[in-house]
Amino acid sequence: MSRTLRALILVLLVGSCGGGQSSAPRNLDNACSLLRERPQYLKAFRKVERKWGVPMHVMMATIHQESKFVADARTPFRYVAGVIPMGRQSSAYGYSQALDATWDEYRADQNRRSAKRNRINDATDFMGWYMNQTRDRNGVSLSDARNQYLAYHEGHTGFRKQTYNRKSWLVGVAGKVDARSQMYRAQLAGCRLR
């Protein structure tokens, strides 16, 4: 076997071993099924619920909207003339789709330098931190999935200025997040989870 072929096989083998689960769970419309498939999610959500007071169903609906539970989700590329890639639409990344600057602010504020956006424990802790700031700065209840999502998308200042009112599509998305949150809440009430 040639050295090049051996090197290629080694690279493919190593590449297939690492990285963890970056694909979405199978059934995103059933909270119980989702959490049974990924018990580490349940542990992360419960931890954030205890630490930050954010209901599990609100976090789950927000993550569903932001990344569809894909650990390494990124925004699409922008193209010039439809063919020349010009970088991504934003720096949003991971489960929470946190932007670079906001993620850095969270890591500094919470002294969590090693936190990663593609780890469910870190992404949910970030959401708890951010949603608590939304409550403190803008008076939005932690269980108000619609307005928490609007503030999450627009930022605290944008939410305060009601910039979402100029974006009918975003108001519609926030309504869907709220409906999914209520659906997840009802499902979780009937789950038998450990």
C-alpha cells in the first residue's frame, strides 16, 4: 500500500472517530422522544432550570428554532453574483446560535473560558444567562417564550426599541417558538423521564 493511500485512510479513520453527535435527534416534534434519545440534553436542561430558572420547554423551543438541535449549526454563506462565497451571514454558531461577541461576553461574565457553543451544557447555560438578562433588563418573564425569543434574536437594545415590529416574518417566527414551547410543555408533563 502506498504512503499516500495509508495517510488518506488514517485521516478518514481519525476524522470519523471524533466530534461527538452533531446531527439532530430523530423526532424534533416530540419532547419525550427527543430527551430519551439524548439523555445528556435532559441533564443540561434540568441543570439550567435549577440554576437560572428558565423552563425546559422554553429552552427547547428556542434551540429548535435556532439550530434544530444540531451541535455545529452555522448560518448559510453569502454569495456575490450567486457563485462567489463571501463568508457567513453572521458569526452565530452551535446549539444556541450565539454570536461571537455575545458568547465572549458570557464566557467573561461567567468565568467560563473553556465553554463551547457546540456543547449542550455550555449552550444551555448561555441561554439561561442571556434569558435572565432579558428578564432583568426588559422585564420579560422567563416562561414567556415569544418575547424571550424576540429579545434573543434582536438583542436587549433591539427588543427595548421594538425593532421586531418592522419584521413581520420575525414576529411570525416568535409565535411559532411560543407554540412549540407550549407543545413541549404539554408533552413534558406526560413524560416519564429519569
